[in-house]
Amino acid sequence: PASALADPALADRLRQAGWEVEQVAAYTTITADAHDLPPGLERAWAAGGVDMVVLTAPSSTRAVLDLLGPPPRGTGLVAIGATTAAATRGLGLPVAAVASSPTPEGVLQATIDATWAATGPAPAPQEPP
């Protein structure tokens, strides 16, 4: 099972290797309507008030573009994995970081890394005098 929007590359390679593959669309992704966005998001996006966006699939990259337009300068894009990163770059968008694994921990670390790359690491805690 996969998304109705899934890249057929894996199934194609398995077939080429002699496997019988039945690809089943278990779900599909649709873009929300603009009126479903959280209040103020469009304004914050346009003003450069969104620091980072985590992209969880190539379809989420397209949805962000469809709903909000290209990210303003200073808004970092973090991809959940290599496929999403490649699709994002293919749309002409820079990727600030790619998660090492598609887990909450991997995405968090990639977001921290991208934030540090953009702003510098958080200062070390100071000992009281």
C-alpha cells in the first residue's frame, strides 16, 4: 500500500527484478482550502514571520506553494527525507536540512541544525557569578 501519488520507482524496480507487484493506493493527499489555514498564517508567511517549515512529502511541498506561494527569504525548509528534498529542490526551492530519519527525533534534529545554520547555535548557559 502507498499513496495514490507515490512514485512508481520502487514497484518498477521490483518488477524488473522479477517480483510480482500489486501497487495499491491506500490513501491520497489533497491540499486544504485556503480558508482552512490557521488565522494569521498567510500574513505571517508574507511578512517572513515563519522561521521553518517541515515538509513531510513532495505533495506537502506542492501544497505549501499552492496555498502560500514561495517561501520568503529567511524561511527554512526542512525535508523529512531524500525524496521530499529532491522534489523540493526540483521545484526550485532551497532545502535547509534533511532529516536523517523520518522520525520525530530525526525531524527535530534537522530543524535544530537548520536553525543553527541560519542563526548560529544557542549560547551556552552561563554559570552564575
